[in-house]
Amino acid sequence: MVKTQLAEKALQAAKAAEAALAGKQAVVEQLQQEVKEAEAVVAENTAAVHQQQTAVNAAIQAAQQATAEHKLLSQAVQLSAQLEKAAHCVLEKVKYGLQEKCHNLSEARSRLAHLQHKLQCACAECAATKQAAHTACEAARAACGNARRRKRTLKITQSNSPQKRQAKVGR
């Protein structure tokens, strides 16, 4: 009877381990989704950085061209000076935008790395929990089988006991 109770408790523990495994698998799925979203943000920020870099290069070329025109066109000095000033102003704004995009990309990559690490840890925990649940189930099945065999052995032993034989002989 005690062994049966122990086997039932082992079975309950195995069910609890299976429930823990389901929870771990849900965490893994959630982290996989978050990693996918973080990868999309990284890709988006990478594209934005490339676009911004192209704009910076264009602005640098515009600033250089404006400076060259200022030197060559002495008759249009005032107009060239204004164009140069405007191009440099745009360059500064675009550079600032590039810095901002680079910062966003760095943060997105950092988050992605963090989520990938969490995912890796969660997968390892999930695998360990799955193995523990499997082992617990096997142990519970074995305990139930042992309890049934002992119960049958005990019944057979009790029916063949000398006291019962003497009672049969005395009749």
C-alpha cells in the first residue's frame, strides 16, 4: 500500500514535470518570436543606416561641389557662399541622423544578442526539463509495475501460508 502511494506520488511528480516542460516550451516559443522581431528591427535599422550613409555621401559631395564652385565662380560669390552654407548645414543634419541611426542599430543588435542568449538558455532548460520529465515518467511506470507485482506476490504468499493449509487439513 505504501509502495502504491509512492508510485502514485511519483506519477503526480511526473505529471508536474510534464506541466513544467509545457511552460518551458511556451517560453522558448515566445523568445523565438521576440528574436524574430528583434532580427527584423536590426534589418530595418541596417537598411536605414545604409540609406543615411548614402545621404551623407551625397551631402559630402554636394558640400565639396559647392566649395569648388565658390572658388571658381567669383562673379557668383554670394550665391555660392549661400549654397555652400546650406550644403554644410544639411551635412551636419545628415551626420547627426546617421549617428542616431547607428545608435539605434547598436541598441537593436544588443537586444538581439540578449534575446538570442535568453533563447539559448531557455532551450537548454527546456531540454533538461524534458529529459527529467521523461525519466520521471519511466520511474513512475516502473514503480506502478513493481507495486502491482508485489501486490500479486503478497496475495499468492498469503493464500499459500501454513495457517491456511492447516485450516484446510483440519476440515
